[in-house]
Amino acid sequence: METRGPPGGGGGVRDKIDEYAGCAWSRSTPAFVTPSCGSVVVRLLYSQMKRAAAARFAPEVEMIIAEHGKPRCRILLGTRPAWLERHAAEELQRYLARMANALIPVEVEPVVSGPVLAIGRPERNPFVARAIASGAVGAPPSEESDGFVIQTVEIADAESLVIAGSSDRGTLYGVYWLLEEVLGVGFFRDGERVPNLTTLELPPLSISERPHFPERHEGNGCVFTYSASSWGVDEWKRELDWKSKRRFNTTWPFDVAHDLLP
């Protein structure tokens, strides 16, 4: 199997962390992943980069999210969304507003007509359930996986997008994946990169992803001992927020508290 070094000869701490996060995930197309990512970027990351770039520069654009500061669609939740689904919708709304200077409204079922960004599990969002039942959208991976699907659908002559997780956390991961891989938002430990666009648009998408590993984290005892042990609430909020955007699901010291506490 072919492996390659980091693009551009990178090797910084942030590159290694982001590299590890990428190695823990797989899309539905075949790709080689090694359990010990070490200092290499495996083929999976190159396929991700190629497909994301192809999506961003697709010549035919099917769905316009916002244009010249005005929303052209709505974010759609079910009537009883879980708190994490609502958080996913709010995160999507917040970043889209930063990108296009347009506040995309968040609404709940039913929506009569028009394009929507439908978010949530089929159990809670009837729009998502109907799209899956009709065969327009594939079912998310198994519930234990934190996977998700992102699928363009056409309903009532309007292009819409479904972001459905196999778990509530998977739905949030799907939102972050869309923002990063398709819309070009960068999530880094030392800050974020959010593009500024006059027209915010999406190409046709058909994505299914699941993690290779049930537990995904980074960090070690030294990190906790020398820095995190003195963190307050704000520092932990920033840390956990960044970890969720990198699709980690465990963190120091919570996953190893039995080793650290009497």
C-alpha cells in the first residue's frame, strides 16, 4: 500500500494533530487506513482533499445558500430536535452568516416549499425520514459509529440538502464536515479560517462517512499535567469545541480519570 509524507513537507504540531484526526475517519469509497498514523498522511487524506476540491470547483452549482447578503434557503429541524441537533443547526447558521453576511433562518417541520438544509436523525426530522424512505438519501451508518450522510435531494422542484447522523453527535460531525471539506472553513487549535463569499453555493453532494475507531482522541499525560490541570471553564470550552470539530469523542482527563485521580 502506498503512503506519503505530509503535503508541502509539513511537520508541525498542528499538522500532526489534524493528520491524526483525519486518519481516524473513512468515507464510503475504499481507502487504505493504518491504525498507527505516525508521521505519514495516508491515501485516505489525499482522496478527501481531491473530492473536496472537486466539489468546491464543480462547474454546475445546484443550490445557492445565500447571495449578496440575503438567504436563499432555510435550515430545517424536526419538531422535537435533540439539544445536539439544535446545536448543530445553530453552528451551521453561525458559520454561514460569517461567510456570507446572511442569517439563514432555522425552522421546524413542516415547511411548505423551497430549498432547505435538513438536519437531524430520521427519527426526529420527518423531512429526513421521507427522503430516506423514498430512496433519495441512503440511511446513515450504524448508530454506534457516529457516522453521517450528506446528500443533495430534489423535492417539490427545489434542491435541498440532508445532513443526517447515525447519532446526534454524528449529525454535528456532518455539519462540521460540510463546513470544512466543501465550504473551506479551517478549524485549527490556534484559530479559524472562515472565507468571505458574496455568493454561497453548494454543488451536488453524496457523502457517507464513518469513523474507523470507536474512540478518537489526542493528548497525553504531559499535556494534562503541564497545562490542562490549570485550565478554567473557558479553556475547557475552547478545547472541547475544537475536539468536536476534529471529530474526537474522548478527551483527557475524562477518559483516563481512573489513572489520575485517587
